[in-house]
Amino acid sequence: MLPGRPLSQKLLKPTKKKVKVNIFGIKNGKLKKEITKLINQILKKEKIKTKELNLIICDDEFIKKLNRKFLKRNYPTDVLAFNFDKDFLGEIYVSKDQALKQAKEDKVKYTYRLKYLILHGLFHLLSYSHSEMERLIVKYL
């Protein structure tokens, strides 16, 4: 167990139940299923017991408001993650505008970048550092 992961320690205990992943802002049913499966795979592997997680795909304007309100940063960001408790893991907000921009810059598919940012947010919820999460994201994508 890694130090500095208090929420994750409270959530430890493997479960056979799948986490309910509420996805807002994606209409593509196949993509929703892929994302839900990926998140559940990671939570199972990480032995995280939680019941629910919200994933909100929004635009730059909305994420900028959240960034300003909660982090006092007056600009859009690519991903924000907010922890809640052991039953409701939290919420991940991803800017579709930033995902598209980064996908073009990095010459990767939009869906790849979107999944990358979602996992970035998920690993924030699980209290991983940026150096740790980069290795894990590559492993799961």
C-alpha cells in the first residue's frame, strides 16, 4: 500500500460487483461501454470497493467555471477530479474541447485522448501522483 493514499485505504476490499459509472456528455453507446469496462477493470485490479462514479464530459466554458470556483484558476483545464466518499468515489470532469485540441497536437484519435484524460482523473481520485499515473495510464490503454 502506498503512503499518502488515505481514501484508497478506506476503499480497499475486493468486490465482485461492478461500479455504477454514470456518464454524461457522451452519446455513443459503444464508447460508454468501453469506458465503463475500462474503469471497472482498473478499480477491480486496484482492489477498490466503491459503488458509484460520475463522469462528466463538458466544454471549456464549463470546466473553466469549475477551475475558477474550486482552484482559483481562471482558465480551462483538461480534467478535474473531486473525491467524495467510500460509496460514491467522486466526479471526473473532462473538457471535450481540450481533449480534441490535445488529440490534434499529439496526432492521436480523439477517443484515445478522451480515455487518457478520464484515466488521469480516475488515478487522481485514487490518490496517485502524476509520475505514478503516467505509467498506469499507458498500461491500461
